[in-house]
Amino acid sequence: MGIGLAHMDFTPLFYGVVMFLGLWSMWHKITHGQVLGFTVEVSVFALVFMLHGGTMAGGFAAMVCALLGGSILPRTIRRNK
């Protein structure tokens, strides 16, 4: 009876958590006036998602890349000005 539970796949759960973080990050940026960070995050997500062919793995890669890009690139751009 408990044998089937040993083969649970946590990938959708992890995918959902990363998706929530991405949506929360974009919501936070747009509501706090961080237009550059929001634009970078949406642009990076769209570019990486298209490059990976729109698959679930591509969407996951795009979300992680957008989170990193949206948090790092605006700070780097502001520091260089």
C-alpha cells in the first residue's frame, strides 16, 4: 500500500514554487515603481522561453533566469551610471 508513495515526483511542486516567486517578484517590482527591474525580468523570461521552444523545462529555465536577471542586472546598471 505504501510502495506507490515512494515514487512521488516533486518537480511540479518545485516548478510551482519558482513560478510563484517569479510572479511575486514581478508584482513587487511593478507596485514599487521598479520599472527597469520589471522590464528586464519580463524581457529575459520572454527571450529564454522562446529560445527553449516553450517547453516546461524551458519555462523553468526562463523563470530562474528572469529572477536572477531581474534582481542582478538593474543593480549593475544603476551602479555603472
